[in-house]
Amino acid sequence: MIESPELQQVDRTYVQYKGRKLIYFAGCDYFRMASHPEVLKAVKDGLDQYGLNVAASRLTTGNHKLYGLLEGSLANFFGAESALLASNGYAPNLMVAQALAGQFSHALIDERAHCALVDAAQLLDCPIIKFKHRSPDDLGQILKRLGKIKPLFMTDGMFSHDGSIAPLQEYVHLLPAQGLILLDDAHGAGILGKTGRGTPEHAGVPRKQIIQTITLSKAFGVYGGAVLGSNSLKKSIVAKSRLFVGNTPLPLPLANAAIQSIRILKADKNLRKRLIQNTNTFKVALNNGGFEIQNNSSPVVPIIPQNAKQTARLNQQLLTSGIYPPFIKYPGGPQSGYFRFVFSSEHTQEQLNLLLKALLV
Ligand SMILES: Cc1ncc(COP(=O)(O)O)c(C=O)c1O
């Protein structure tokens, strides 16, 4: 049974909920690309020009020029040697693990890594060791204990449950020369870094030993995923990943829309500027109001109620202010649930003020 409410997103920053139109500070459509008129037009044009579905693996008769074009756009946007598409954002991690299985002595994974990485680790054919959440110290201790190893570090870039960011620079310093980092950057991609290239750009580290996996469903607002890495990694995945070989690629209208979304995100620098502005305005005001909010550039802000009474009160305050209460339970977050607010570039100052008023009463 799925017990979470059924929502219909409307007018970019609202949802329809139980007959009411409420302001929506949730989801991961950080630039509201899923409702951008040009992205929606690209879906329609793609359908008219190319049809819906190739209905075959890319390695048989399901390859199409749009996939190559989208991979080129992604490689260019992220400054990667190559990009390889996946049909969603969960799959790239599994594809990488299938391609690299047997090549590492140990997988060292953040204890709160996303379930996609947890599943990928099972495919690597080596011992898996968890390190403490976002802790280079613990990772360093483990490395010291294990001696000479060839590890794969596995971590999210921006953690979706609370918006915290992995200390990637420290991890790169700890990484032995023959090791690699598998970085699930589903939430960092398009968001973090000066040009939106994600957590590596945010941390100021070279891509050389990093395999970055991304989704097209969040900052890009469409659907699908990709692996960003070297040409030789791409070759290995195509040769060895059962998931890549035996899976139908994403529908063609979505590939067309993703190309358009990348183009918009690259051209319109104001989108990221507005997102940062909205995030900062909110975080500063909440900190001034006595909340302890992480001081980083992540647009995800968790508020964890102390008890059921506080949850009910906050829920009511939000509803009274015309705001959807984004109370969720999700792996990685507190078991009893929490409010997870997410900002977009498209929220207005007035909407932010309403939220602040509701939280600071
Ligand atoms: C860290 C992380 N990785 C992978 C995924 C999967 O991406 P998608 O839902 O676009 O398939 C998610 C989705 O929520 C995620 O948060």
C-alpha cells in the first residue's frame, strides 16, 4: 500500500491537494524544468518527429541519433570525456558496478548512501565496508587499518534527506592512486558548482578518479540517467553491464526534452542565481529565527519536529498559510518522519515570506 498523498503539480510552484491549491516547497524539480514551456514543447515535438519508444535495446535495433546527441550535450555540460545514458537515475550506479565488478579489493561506502549505491555495491564482487556519514576521518582510519588496497569509495554528492554535501576534496586526498570514487550526484548535478557541473566542481577537484552518476529527473526536470566518465569506462559498461545491454533506453520525446533542458540550464545563468538567492534568503532568516540550519548552498532544508504534537502544530500552521506540508519518511531521514523543504528558482519572495511566517510564529 502506498499511503503518501496523491498530488497534482500546478502553475509551477503549487500543488492541488484535497481540493486546495497550495504552495509547493518539495520535490526535486529545482528549476521547475518539468513545467518549462520550452521543455514541454520539446516533448511534443519529439513525439511528433520521432515517435514514442524504440522498443529495443540500443545494442540491437533500439539505437537512435537523439541518444548520441543527448550524450554529447551531457558530456559537454559536465566537462566529462564521455556520457552514457541510462533509462532512469537509479540504473547508472548499477551499470557502473556491473562493468567494474572484480576490479576492486574493497567497496567503502558512506553509511547513509542512497539505496542505488547500496544495491550497486552488492554487484562489485568484493567486501563492502561502511564508513561514518560524511567522515573523512573514519574513512582514513579504515584505509589505515586495511593497508595496501584498491578501493572504490561510494558516496552521494548532495544527500537528498538533508541537503548535506559530501567532503569530496578530503576523499580525493585519501584515495590511493589506483582507486576510484563512484559519486551518485543525482542531487548535485545541475545545482552545485559555479556552472552546475555538480559536487566535483563545488569541491574544486579534478574528475580524473571520479565516476559521476546523475539523473535527468531532478535539476533537468525530465527523466532518465547517465554515467559521466572516461571513454574506456563507457566501453566497459557497453560490453559488460547486463542492465545496459538488456534494457530499452528512455522514450524519444524525453531524450528530446532533456537536450532542450540542458540547453536552457547552460544558457540561462539566472536560474542558478535565483535558486541560490532563494535558498540563502530562507536559510539566513531561519537561522536568525533560532533554527539550526546547515550553512551550505543546498536547496534542501530539513526541519525535524521533536514530537507528534509539534508535527501536528507545524502541519496546521503550514496549511493555514496555504502551504503544502512536506512531511515525509524516506531512507536516510529520521524514522519518525520530518519536514523536508526544497526551494526552486521559481519560488517568489512572497511565497518565501509566507513560509518563513508559518515557521517562525
Ligand atoms: C541519490 C539518488 N540517486 C538516484 C536516484 C534515482 O533517480 P531517479 O528517481 O531519477 O531514477 C535518486 C532519486 O530520488 C536519488 O536521490
